[in-house]
Amino acid sequence: MKKLKTNMDKWLDKQDKRWQALPIRKQHRYTLYFFAVYLLITAVVIAKILDDAGTSQKGMVIEPIENPALKKLETNKNRIDERK
């Protein structure tokens, strides 16, 4: 586990040095691109959710919760009544 942590730290330090070596203008441009892509993906996901919700033919069905134990007792009573 220590080796993994050491390797990750080395890799992250290397990436940080590469990032710091870039000119500020390029860093700013990359940051804007990544943010724009993030916003685009977010907008697509929200649009997909709204589209799925809008085209849904089924409405939400709200029913009372049935206790399975009571339901089992009722079926047992029905079986006993049928035998008589």
C-alpha cells in the first residue's frame, strides 16, 4: 500500500510540475475548455432527464402500503374457509 501511495504521489508531483511549466495563458485556456466541457455534459444530462420525464406515459401511482404478514394471514384464512 505504501508503494502505491508513493507512486501516486510521484505521478501527481510530476503532473503538477508539468502544469506549472505551462504559461498562465495556456493554463487559463485549458481551464476554460475543461469547464465548458463540464457544462456541456451537465446540460446534456439534464436535458436527457427532462426528456425522459416529459415523454413518460405513466404517471406516478400512489397506493397504500400492504403489510405482507397480514396478507399471508388472509390467504391462510381463505384456504381454511375453502376446506370447510
